[in-house]
Amino acid sequence: MPLLLTLLRRIGSAIPSVFGVILVTFVLARALPGDPAAYYAGASATPDSIAQIRSQLGLDQPLIVQFFGYLGQLAHGNLGQSTSSGQAVLSDLIERLPASIELTLTALMFALIVAIPLGIWAATRPGSWVDHLCRLLVTLGAAFPTFFTALTFVYIFYFQLDVAPEPLGRLSEIYYTMPPRVTGLLLIDTLLAGDPEAFRAAFAQLILPAISLGLFALAPIARVTRAAMLEALGSDYCRTARAMGLSRGRILFVIALRNAALPILNVLGMVFSFLLGANVLIEKVFAWPGIGAYAVNAVIASDYAAVQGFVLMMALLFIVLNLVVDLFASMADPRVRYDD
Amino acid sequence: MTDQTQSPQTALAPATPDRWAEFAHLLRGNKITFAAVLLLLLLVLLALIGPAIAPYGATTTDATASLEPPSAAHFFGTDALGRDVFSRVVIATRLDLAMAFGAVVLSFAVGLILGPIAGYFGGWADTVIGRFVDTLMAFPLFVLAMGIVAALGNSVGNIVLATAIINLPFYIRTARAEVNMRRDLTYVEAARMAGNSPWRILAVHIVPNILPAMVVQASLNLGWAILNAAGLSFIGLGVRPPTPEWGIMVSEGAGYIFSGEWWTFTFPGLALVLAVLCFNLLGDGLRDLLDPRSRT
């Protein structure tokens, strides 16, 4: 019950953020250089058609009225029309969102699976080779630009060793049939369609982008895990547990890790910020048909409605992810529930 | 330099007369930070005199020598237009460092104004500034930078501005926390009793003391600023060809991966890695120096 209350309160506290995000995307749209009406009207516009578009877009109204108009449109799920694809921005984004989510979540899972054991291992043997390896990975992981890591992997594993598939999208449709869309996540949809071959192919396509993306997220997680575990292991309660003769495994994974969970969860907010941002770069390298690659094309083509929709959707996604992390944090540590 | 730190009103308070000795000691004890300092000197030197020492021009094309692998004539090989990759990497140092430093200086300056106001006065100023920070932090930062560049226009200046804006929250938060901590300390009370105005107390008595924390923040932030600016130019924003810049060079070189011309993207990429590594290690070293508590 207190958990439910926490959840409701956290959702409530996210509302100002959502409002702020909407306000910023609105302001950014008004900051477009030049006359937005002329811009939306296109190159072959006459003064008449520009004026028509201006009143159509409500640009002749006061800013505050325009803002409420924008809120109304958002409430109806209207993010405007993309000038490059000719489709509604929202349907474009929803079409491409699962590809980005699949990539981001796989990268996150890879980062967690490598970073947490590595951090724990390093914390139990400070000064050993594992600790040095951990530090080296953390230092290098934070210094390699994701797009450079990705290109290097493509060069080594696709061009030189030829063990990775061609870095073009999620599934080669020449050799495999796209499964019917259920969740939009290919790893799940191919299994639902009972097509293990396509599953394997989709997984092979996913490995390099997910690892290049995950390596960047690995550094902060491993660093925080190591520091938090060091602190927990040096604490009075762990000393007490040792004095009471509890097994090493129990102290490490039950007592210390549980106490270290909170800082690890807290750093995830920053990790998501990294991942969602770097996602854009990775999608460009691997021609991944997600919303990041879509936004890159939109920015280059000055397709502003699409960029605005993308920024808004990423920010909302980020807020939701942070809510989930918060919820986990309050499950991991009761103290969080009573904070503020 | 030594005189400066021995004067009692040094910015790096609490002043210890042997701070440089301590610094030298730490550097000796920490070879990695020492290497980072040397690397920084090299980078700054390249940024200053790069165009003068580069063997070829940044945009000098040579159709007879396109896509040549690294050799004695071309240390890093040549790109598709026959331009010397080594020269371009060297000459790009200035632009990449300038973008990162420009962004960091901007957010440092604005953070040093807004943070202390929020931390010292509290109340509605704190609420407004806090909301502003929360709103920026509600975005994945690179995505926000893309949105800003798309809205303000695709130019190098706007890349610097966008990088500065997305990093602003970290400076404001650091400055706010540091000022808040000192607001009610005895020496500040004393300054208040002596009739100093709040602005004078802030400018003369508090802000100089928060500079060390802010400098650490800035140096840790420099690497991130480089990555961010290079990432934006990698996706085709800001810097335009044929301007040499590491991010865009990696992007241009990416097209030649499938024909095996690895040198076109590898060397500018490695330059980025070295620069970011240098700033990150320097930031860690500086933090160890200025905040002994965090030494491990």
C-alpha cells in the first residue's frame, strides 16, 4: 500500500517535468529562424498562401493562446505533419519507436550484466587485477565516443572478421520475412511467429549496436557499483554480519548488494540520459530504423515538426524510465519512500 | 605561480602555503594525472600552432594520392579527396578544443551567477532556478542539444550554445549546493554583521570559495563537452565540410569502412578519444587535489 502511494506521489511529481518539457518544445518551435508560416508553406508559397497558413497554424494569435492550442493538439495526439515523409509525425514515431526501445533495452541489459558483477568483483579485491581492469574499462568506456566504438566494431567484426552481419537495419528482408507486428520488438515477434531463423538473424543484427551503445553506459554503472559496494563492505553492519559468521556469499549478495542498490539505481537516471542520446548516433551508424535515425534525417531536412515530436517523445520516455527507477529505488530502500 | 598561491587571499581557499608542493607531490605519486597534464599541454600546443606545423593544408587536395594508407609521406594516410589525414587531425584540434572550452566557459559563467543566487537567497529565486534546472534535466541531454540546434539554426555557434545549455544544470547545482553550505557559516555572518550587502558577500566572500568545486566540475565536464560537440557534428550538424573537425571527419571516413580504408575514420576518432581521456583524467586528478575526501 505505501508502495502504491509512493507511485502515485511520484507520478504527481513528474507532472511539472512533463509540463516543462512541453513548454520547452513549444518555445523551441517558436525560436525557429525566420517566419514559421513561410517555412511551413514551402518554397513555392505566395504571400496569400503564407497568410493562410499563418492563420491555419494560429501564428497570428497571442503566444499564450498558441501555447494552449499546442496543448490541445497534443491532447489529441497531434504532433503535426512531417514535411519529409508526408505522414503524421506521431504515426511515424510510433512506427519506429519499438526499434529504438529494443536497441536501448538490450544495450542497458548488456551494460548491467557486465558492469554490476565487474563492480562487485572489483570491490571485493581492491588493488587486484580485476580492480585495475574495472578502472581501465570505466576510463576507456567514458572516453570512446559511441559512434567511433560502433564504427570500429563494424570495421573489425563485419569487414575484417566477417562474423557480424551487414550493419544495415534490424533484419535483412532479402533472406528473412518480417514477422507480423505484435509488440514491434523483433526478438519477441519472431518467436511469436515461430521463426527461429529470423530470431537468430534479428539477434545477430542487434549484437553490435547494442554492445557499442552499452559500453558507454557501462562506465558509470561499474564505477558506482564498485564505490557503493566498497562502502557497504566496509560498513559496521557488514562487519557485524561477518562477526556473526554469515557466509561470504550471503554478506556479499544479500546484505551489501542490497544496500548498494540505491546508488546504483540512482545513477541509472543519468545512464538513461546517455543511452537515449547516444541511441541517435548508433542508429545512424547501423542504419537502424528507429526514431533517432528518423530525427537525424528530420534535423538535416529542417523538418521541424518531426524534430519537435522526437524531442518530446524522447523526453516523455525519459521521464517514464525515471519513474520506473524511482519505483525500484523505493522498493530497494524504504527510506526513499519517506523522502520529501 | 608559486607566489600567487602563497598569498592568503588565493581563490583556492582554505589556503595552504604548500599547495603547489602538494600538487607536485600528488603528480609524482600519480603518474596518470601527470601524463594527462602532458597530453593537455600537447593538445593546447597543437591548437595554437597546429596549422603552422601541419605538413599539408587542411583542404589541399591531391587527386593522384587519394585513399592512400599511412606512409612516411602521409602519417595517417589520405582521404578520398587526397587530403592528408594527419594534417587535418592536427588542424582540427583548435576547432574541437575551442568548441568544448567555449561551451564550458559559457555554462561555467552562467552557473556561477544563477547557482549562487539560488543558494544564497532561497525563496522564489531558488524555486524558479530549480524548476529551470529540473526542466533541462527532464530531457535526455543530447536529444535536447539536437532540438536546440534544430531550432536555433545549424551553425558552429549554436552547437557551442546547445552544449553549454545542456551542461548548465550541473554547474548551477554545484554552485547552489556549495553556496548554500556556506550561507550561514560564521565568517559569512560576520560579513553580514559588518554591514556588507548580500551581493558583496556573495561576490567577495562566498563565490571565491566555491571556485575549486566549480573548476573540478568544469574539468570533468570538458570531456563530455567534446563528445557532445563531436556527436552533433557527426550527425551532420554545425561544422560543414570541408572544415576539418574530428566528429565530421569520422563521419566522412565512415563511408570508406566497407572498402577497408580504416585510416580515414580511425585517426580522427582516436584524437577524440585522447582528448576526452585527457580531460577526464585531469578532472579526476584535480578533484583528488582539491577535495582530499574523495581520494581513494
